[in-house]
Amino acid sequence: MEKISNATNHFEKLIKNQLDRIKMMKSQKDFVDYKNLDTIKIGICGGDGIGPVITKEAERVLKFLLADAVSSGKVEFKDIDGLTIENRAKANKAIPDDVLNELKECDVILKGPTTTPRKGDPWPNIESANVAMRKELDLFANVRPVKVPSEGIDWTFFRENTEGSYALGSCGINIDEDLAIDFTVTTHQGSERIARMAFEYARKNNKKKVSIITKANVIKTTDGNFLRDCKKVAQEFPEIEVDDWYIDITTAKLIDKNRRKDFSVFILPNLYGDIITDEAAEFQGGVGTAGSANLGKRYAMFEAIHGSAPRMVAEGRDMYADPCSILRASVLLLSHIGFQEQAYKLENALDICMFKEQKLKITGRKDGATTKEFGNYVMKTTETL
């Protein structure tokens, strides 16, 4: 039948692309050492919606903290526009070619939220800019820390970023009006490298336990292989306790006050990691309080974990947008490129401004602080640390 033949051809192309990606992973070199770079180029990519407002504020804070490094030429900032939904729709690409070239000129990127079209929206069916950037720059590890000391919560999530259900999210096929099929993908190379990063982090930071999260009892092939490869890496780290959980019971146990203290470091496939890190962020105060790192061997991208909030822009409230999530991402960026003292200052200042003093409060409306006012508050607080 023609419909089966078309589907088979479509699937064949996907397989060939994934086999090419495996070749690329096998040929990769070691992680970049920022100490050896004459200049570290930080790209500032605002995205759309409230993205440009909060990202510009984070850039201002970073330039304040890195003033000496900027004046010496060790750090350089590059503004990258063009990742708005309008520009992406016009190019009919998740990331227009000229924007992608600009991103690749940078060593690390601070990125604002971007709008992803969904069915029924007045935009073409283009892929998520986040997903595309992770694939194009091979940002295979999404790292999200969540800490609530009063609740005994100190979690770090290592979410595989380039495979799973999201990797081919825009490549599904409608066989006919009755049957639609999407695809998920797992490779040995992809699973092994995210597991190794998580275990090395645990060893370096004296974390005693790593939990592998799957649904391998039902999704037997892809999740099963992910679990198998993670456990194989675990054998190289005998001092670290390892257990594995199914994603459904994990989401339940995170709200169990007695059990959630047992978790420390998590390794998860893409979709599960996306869901559970948002749940985890709620303990800390919501997605607006958490940042995210997307790490690869050559590039790294840091972002807020919330959406672009187009309604705030439509209502003229974007100047009141909360910059805390992207400022938390800026902490991760500073630490990643070797400016640990500045990272500590910013992290401690955010703790003071968000939870302890709270001299200014962000509400998203006129009864709260503006984005810039809160940024000033954070910078002033860093000077006292």
C-alpha cells in the first residue's frame, strides 16, 4: 500500500540521520577548557515574549560582575537577535541560518525563552528552538539544581537533552486520518555520556547517591537500553550508591517528605527530565526561581526554564517580568566558565533578595518591582558579600 511505503521511506530517512549522528558523537573531542581561551565569548540571545527584557537584565548583571574580565579582554559579550517567533516563522526554521552562525561564533550562550508553535497556532509547524539548538550545538546534558535546605532537598538533575521523545518531535507522521505515529530514539553513546557526566559530578561534589529514572518495565527497548547503559557506567564509580526508579513513582516520592530526602543526583531521559524538573522547581518556589544549563563538549547554553509569556507583552507588562530564573541560569554560566567567586556572589545575592530580605517583590504587575529595579537590587546586594 502507498501509505505504508511512504511511512517506510520516512522512517528510513530518520534512521540514516541518527546513524550519522552516532558517527558524529564517536568523533568528538574532549570538553573545551575555558582557561585556555584567550577570550570567552558570551552570546546574549533574547528570544521572544518577555525574553529580551529579562535577558538584557541578566546581561547587565553579568557585565557588572565581570567588569574586570571584560576590561581585560578575557570576556566579550555578543548580542544575538533574530530568534523571535516572527523571524523563525518567516525563515520557516526553528533557528534561521544566520542566527545559528552567530550562535556558533560564541563559546557560551545566555538564552531567553522562545515561543514554540503548537497545533492551532497561526505559525508554521517549526521545531522548538530549544530542541533545535540542543541538537545543532550537541548540548546533550540539561543540568538543573534544586535546593530547599529547610525541606532537606538538595537535588541535581541530569536530563539527556538530544534524544528520547523530543529529538524527533517534529518528525512524526500521519499514516492516514486515523493513524499517527511519533518516534523516540536512544543510543548507547547518548546514554553513556549523560550517565558519565552525572557520576563524575557526584564524585567531584561528594554526592553519595545517583538515581536512574526510566519506565523500562513498559518502554522496554529505548528505556531499557538507557537503564542498562547507565548501570554499566555506574560500575566505574563503586563508592557511589546507585538505584533506579520508574518515572511515575518518582514523581510521587518527591512529594513524600520522608522519602524525598533520600534523593540526590538524578539521571533521566529527555521527556521525563523535562516533566520532573518542573515539579522539583515548585518546591523551590516555582519555575521562575530555577535556572538551567545545557552542556556539550564544545558549546554551552544557559536559560530560564519558564515560557515566553506573550500575554504579559500584549498587556504591556513585560517591564515587570521576573528575571530570577535567568539570573539563576547566570550563576550556572559563571561557574561553568570558571568565575566561581562571582557565581557564589550572585547565588547568595539571589537567595537574599528572593527569600531572606525581600526588600523588593516581583509580581509581574505595577504593584511590584520592575525587572530593572530588581536587577539593581541584586547588584547592590552582591557588593555587600
